Amino acid sequence: MAKTLIFIGIVLIAIGGAWLMAEKLGLGRLPGDIVIERGGVKVYIPVVTSLIISVALSLLFWLFGR
């Protein structure tokens, strides 16, 4: 159980680091991503960013699955 939790922690740290690097490249603020600001509330819905990530992961899984 301990090894599984350590592995999950490392994966989450890697995802967080990748997300920070992606933000520097402009991923996350693309045209088509929806931002709603009302009062003190900000809602962010990354529609286009999610599509791009989905296509990239699908291509990677397809390439490595062959």
C-alpha cells in the first residue's frame, strides 16, 4: 500500500510540473476556453485546452499501443 501511495504522489507531482510548464507555453488560455467572472467568483472552463490534451494523449496511446 505504501509503494502505491508513493507512486501516486510522484505521478501527481509530475502532472503538476507539466501543467506549470504548459501554462508558460500558453496552454490553458487558448481562444475557446471559457472564463466567467461575476463579483468575487471566477469560473474557468478549459474547453479547447481539454480537447488538445485529449487528442495528444489519444495519439500517444495509439502510437505506443501498436
